[in-house]
Amino acid sequence: MTYPDTYYSRTMTEDRSRPVLSAHIDCDTVIIGGGLAGLTTALQLARGGQSVVVLEAKSVGFGASGRNGGFVSPGYSTGGDDIARVAGTSTAKKLHQMSIEGVDFVRSTIAELKVAGVNPIDGVTSVMRYDDGRGLQSYAEIASRDYGYQLDYLDTAAVRNVLKSERYFHALRDSRAFHIHPLNYLRGLALEIERLGGAIYEGSPAVRTDLAQPEKLVWTTQGQVRSKNVVFTTGGYTGNLDARLKRAFLPIATYVMVSEAAPDLIASAIATTDGIGDNRRAGDYYRLVDDGRRLLWGGRITTRAANTAGLVEELRREMTGTYPQLEGLKTEIAWSGLMSYARHLMPQIGKLEPGVWHCTAFGGHGLNTTAIGGKVVAEGILGQSDRYTLFRPFGLVWAGGLAGLAVAQLTYWKLQTQDWWRERAA
């Protein structure tokens, strides 16, 4: 895929063309999918001395992996209480600690590799659209007590001092979280994998596999890879390659837009470089990009591909409903990407059978969880740890097929209604 003339294509620091696989090759591990999870896994395996091949159907960072909101913060798509209910309190705490480790991994990798154009900016603020300051303070106290993790509570006056909106009440600021240019991050990982001897093939979709023997075979349209291990990291773009994976996730589309350059107008509404997200399910998230000259705004989900232009109008209504002063801010470009959600809203990470691994279903919380997911899968393959087994309670449960998509959409509408009533009461 060639990226259109968007904010991301204009700001890419590396745009090399990678070859199509057109031969029969051997390696230790073949990874199917060149997004966040696949490249993190490949990087850690290459660091561990393995010969690695990455097969990417389109291009490195295609879809939601390379063009997401860029937020790097701990946690998962479901809350700690739900995780503890399924996996137990001890495992839930270990999983959350691993999500913090994922944040630190991304930060240290950027620094170690000196990845150009990633532009990490400290600070992610989570805002509430109704009045429950005590609840936020309690959450901050738990984070400090259980994980030694500092979250700074902001009251309504402090919030509205930097976010000029009457929609917002209280907030928690995470100074350890940050936001980045995700496509440049991914391309930096790809360069390091190649420097370490790994091979990345673009325009090379895997079309068939034979996983029954100790030596696994993966065919593309023009070539073949023979390996000891196969890792599936295809996320929302998982097709029919493996039925166990296909039945276990729902493809969910999300939408992002970037404004025209209007720094003075944007500054009249948003006086912080923090990434901002609200407390609603599939709520708004946004941040300043291009040195504050443009505003990236994302949100909304659909369970099927929708008309992007129509969804952008909904995003714009959210933006101007929050910030009426941005009514005149024009949208320059918009796009959508597919995420994968499991029914339990947790990543699906583990071993399908000897030599066959999966690391997928990050549900919109991917930059930290793909990092830790890729890391623990690589540890498992290298025999360094069995930490991947912490995700075992959240396996490849059937997502419900078409009925599951319908239920997911109805649930989203229900949650939207609940959010509306709660905000109206405020």
C-alpha cells in the first residue's frame, strides 16, 4: 500500500520499498503480520539470535497499527475488576504490571534505537464527562498503593484551565504515559529487525499453511517459508488462514481525522500537549500533532465498514459539541482501520499447538499491549519465560460470528445511551 498524501505520509521518516517474497526460504520463526505485534515479536526474536521472517500482506504499519491515535498508556480494553473476576486477583495484578512494562518497553526502545520522527510527548490525561471526582481519586489511590504508579488528580477548575470545555469535570493525568507517531515507530522497528538480519516481505500475504509437522510451512502467492515456529499477528485483518483465530475475534472499525493547520484556533480550545481521552466506551481521543499546528481526533466504532465521510461528520459533531469554538476548524483528511476485539475484551496471546503462536485482539489498546504481548511470545519461543501463560484465562473463545457483531453493535449503542443519560444528569 502507498499511503495517500496525509499527515502520516508527509511525516514518515523512512519509506523504503521492501521486496515481495518470490522464493522458498528457511528460518527459525515466520511471523504473519507486519503490524505492532508482529514487529515487536520479530524484534525480540532477532535480538535473541533467531533468524526471523515477517510476511506482510500490504506494507509495514498498514491499517490501525501504523495510523492510530499514538497513545502509550497502561491497561487493557477491559477493567481490572473484570480481569480479576476471570483470572483471579493475583493474575490480574501481574497482568496490569505487565501492561506498565509494555509502556516502558516502547519508551526504552525509542530511546535505544534513536528512532527518528517518533516524537514522544509525555502526558496522557483521562477526563470525565460527569461529576465523580471522588471516584477518580480512589482509582489514583489504588494505582499508587498496588503498583506504585503515580496518577495526578485534576479538579474541574484545573481541567477547564487547559481544556476549554464545559463538557469536562475531573481528570487523572498520567505523566509516565506518552503519545507518539506510531508509523515512524513501526518503521524504526522494521529497520532494526533488518539490521539484525531479519527479513521483511511486503505485498506478501500468507495464503496457506501446513502446521502439522515439526517444520511448519507457510505459502504466499509467490513463495514459501519453512520454519520451526509460526506466529500469527494479523489482528483485525485475520482472514481464513486459521479457523481457530477467525472465529475468536470481531473486526471493529475505528475512525480518525486530522485537521487543517490552524494553531491559533486550536490553542483557543486546547492548551496542553497531553493526549486526551474521555471516560466513555469508545469515547473521543485526541492530541495535537505537527508541533501543535493540527489536531488529530479519533473515536467511534462500527462493526462493519462504514462510510468514512459520514463517520467524520459524527466525529466533527463530537468535536464541536465539546469545543464549540472549533466550529470553523476544517478536516483535512480522515481514515479508518480495523481492530480486533475478543468477546472478553482482552488480548489473545499464547500457543495454539507446539511451534504455533498467536498474539492478537488488542481491542484499541495496542501500543502497550502489543509491546508486552510480542515480548512474552518471544520469551516463550526462546525458552526464556512462560509469562505468556498469564493470558491463558482469556483464550480463543468463539466471538459469535455475525450474531456477535450484532450484539457488539447493540452493546455499543446501549453504552452510548448510558453515557448520554449520565452526562445529562451532570
